[in-house]
Amino acid sequence: MSMPVRPVPAQMSNDVPEDVLRVDGLHVRVGELELLSDVDLTVRRGERVGLIGESGSGKSLTALSIMGLLAESLEPFGSVTVTGQDGRHTQVVGTAEGDLAAMRGRDVTMIFQEPMTALNPTMRVGAQVAEVMRIHRTVPDRHTAAARAVELLDKVGLPDPAEAAKAYPHQLSGGQRQRVVVAMALANDPALLICDEPTTALDVTVQALVLDLIVRGVEARNAGMLFITHDLAVVASVCERVLVMYGGRVVEAGDVQQVFTQPRHRYTRGLIGASDLDLTRPDGRLYTIQGSVPSAGRFPHGCVFRNRCIHATVECESQPRWEGSGPEDGFACWHPVRVRDAQGVGGS
Ligand SMILES: Nc1ncnc2c1ncn2[C@@H]1O[C@H](COP(=O)(O)OP(=O)(O)O)[C@@H](O)[C@H]1O
Ligand code: SF4
Ligand SMILES: [Mg+2]
């Protein structure tokens, strides 16, 4: 059933905006090994949610689970529901590939770190942008698709878009290629855009420009966005909510401002301390995280962060309870940062 369209901004209406993504109790296993455990996550229409955590924490696996793009050896359990612009729900886990193809590229799209992952090296970029619209029949004919592709290439800031449309990917710079990918990702006005380190591979000089394009494209469509990055400053400027992942689990979630200035989980505190957000301890020293991320299956039982945490006690040998009002706001730590410890952390 589609929701009635009401001309009131979400924050002024009593209705909670519709979820475009709902992940409930997602687990991903490879054989006996659990790579993701009990992941809960929602993104509403128009909402931008960050997903942070060190490399190897399970962020990309979460994104691939949502897209239904996990490697065949990996088995997902739980529930992932995507709701498209037309109100159509897709339950991703357990759905046949043929049905997911209809969802992917239309209801939900993804921008990867490396643009060539999404581009066909043997096809002109204009034709590739046109093709995503033709596949999903969001344009009436070939001619309209080609014209709209040039329009989209113009919107993402490619100079001389009609000429650029005729180029092959190798004739463009990395930044231009990622702009083409952004055009493809937005072509069908998706309800949800997932970005996995979308600017990490680009020149520092073009990173901010491409990021700005993505955010403006999402805003113009009132789409939801799940934004994966190791750059906490970008999350602080782009997202309203954030989830912190470690060891294949969400260890903390909440409003960006709150999580970044008053982290509760010891891992979050370390992550923020180790970032260039420049938060220092009351004694002026930097917080850091000792040791490195274990490989899959090598995380300790109980709290997954236990072997790196200076606050660990025997209690931490059992799985910490989730404390908070719900999956969008809370943390799982037996000995959270107390407000007194947190004084001096934060700033703005
Ligand atoms: N296809 C796979 N088979 C086995 N292990 C995998 C596979 N893909 C990822 N992993 C493991 O799962 C863990 C989480 O990976 P990933 O989600 O890519 O982390 P992140 O994106 O946070 O860096 C890592 O330990 C990684 O080695
Ligand atoms: S539960 Fe224990 S080991 Fe885990 S982060 Fe909290 S204090 Fe550290
Ligand atoms: Mg990753």
C-alpha cells in the first residue's frame, strides 16, 4: 500500500518517515564461522546514516548483504527489507537472484570505492548510464535514455557531457569515472543509495567535489543513504545518525553529534580518539586503540573487543547486553564511558 503524499516536512508531521531499509537480526556465516552477528539497522526516506569501524569490521559485508551480492560461499540469515520509491517491498534474504535484479539499480543502488567495479571497460559511458534506465524501463525508449544520460552526466559535472558520453572509461580520470558511477547510481531515482568508501580511491582534490555531488543527488531525490567510511569528519558533516561496527557486530548507534562527543562503547571512544577529529583525553593525551583487528573468526567470545580493551574484566567474557532505547540508540559494553570520563572529550 502506498503512503499518501503530504506536503509537510517530515519533522513537522506526526508520521514517522517510511523506512527504506530495515535490517533485523542479520547474520552472515561461512561454514562454521560467523562473519556478521545480529546486525540491526534502519534507514528512513531522506535520512543519511553512517557506518564506521576499522577495516575488517564487517561494513562491506553488511552493504553486500543488503544488495544481495554476497559471495556464494556466504550464507545470510535474518531479515533485510528494502522499500522502493513505489512502495514495493523486497525481502532480500532468501529471494531468488532474478527477483533481486529488479530491485538492484532501481530501488537500491551502490557506489563502491573503485569506479571500475561498476563500469564496463568496453562500453561508452553514456551508453552505460542509458542502459541502467533501459533495463529497469524507467524511460520510454532508447532515444530518451540517451538524452537523459547526457543530462545526468551534465548534472554530475562532466565538462562537455555530450562528448563525455562517447568516451570509454579508460579515457576518463578516476574522478570523472566516479562521477559517471554517481550518474548511474542516481539515474533511476533510487529510494536508497549505499556508498562504500566512495571517495577513498580519488585524488584528495576531487574527493570533496564528488562527495558533494552524491549528497546533493540524494537530497534532491529525498532518498535514504547508508554511508560507509573510515573518515569520521565526513560522517560528522554528512550523516544524522551513525552505527559503529566491530567484529561483525554493531557495538554502538546513535545521533552523530551524541556518539562523536559522548561515545559510550570503549571501542567507539578509541576510534574517535584515533581519528583526526582531534579529541583528546582530559590529561591532554590522545586516545588510541591498541593492537589490530583480528581476522575473521579470530575475535574473542563475549565482547569482541575484549582482547584490545584496557577496561576489560571477567564480565566481558560474556556478550554485553544492548543498553538503550532501541537499535538506533544504544551500545553494548559492560563498562561504558561514564560522563565524568567523557568530560574534555568532544568540543563543538
Ligand atoms: N567471501 C568471504 N569469505 C570469507 N571471509 C570473508 C569474505 N568476505 C569478507 N570476509 C571477512 O569478513 C570480515 C569483514 O569483512 P568486510 O565486511 O569486508 O570488512 P570492512 O568492510 O569493514 O573492512 C573480514 O575479516 C573479511 O576477511
Ligand atoms: S564490554 Fe568490556 S571489553 Fe568490551 S568494550 Fe566494554 S569494557 Fe571493553
Ligand atoms: Mg570494506
